[in-house]
Amino acid sequence: MDGHGIIATLLIGLVAGWLTGKIMKGSGFGFLGDIVIGILGAFAGFFLLHLIRPEASGGLLFTIIVATLGAILLTWLYRLVTNRS
């Protein structure tokens, strides 16, 4: 992955993590935590999406939506396991 790909991944992770914090409410994970949950959410979201629809693809907005949905799922699971609201 080149420098631009890393920066794009970090920015998408940040946006997805921030959106997840707004949607899920609560204390959030902080700046770096939001980036991490967004990036992990992107992996989780695209993994699950490609299990359902392997041919699915899209542009920047599509990527942010899938990453955000994945981050929401991970945040929900984290809160379920740790009994946090």
C-alpha cells in the first residue's frame, strides 16, 4: 500500500469512527480509538458484504457507508460483551 492508500484508509477510518460515535452515542473511543474502530469496521463491513454480495463495489461514499456500518456492528458487539452503554 502506498502513502496515498494509507492516508485514505486513515481518513475513511476517522470518518467512519466519528459517524459511529454520533450514531451510537456514548463516550466514544477518543481520536485514535475512533480511527481504529473505523478501520476495523471497514474490514468487518467489507468482509460481511462480500460474503453476501461478492460483486459489490462502489466509490468513496459507498466505502464510508460500509465502514461505518461495520464500525457500528463492532461497537455494538463491544458494548454487548463489556456491558457498556
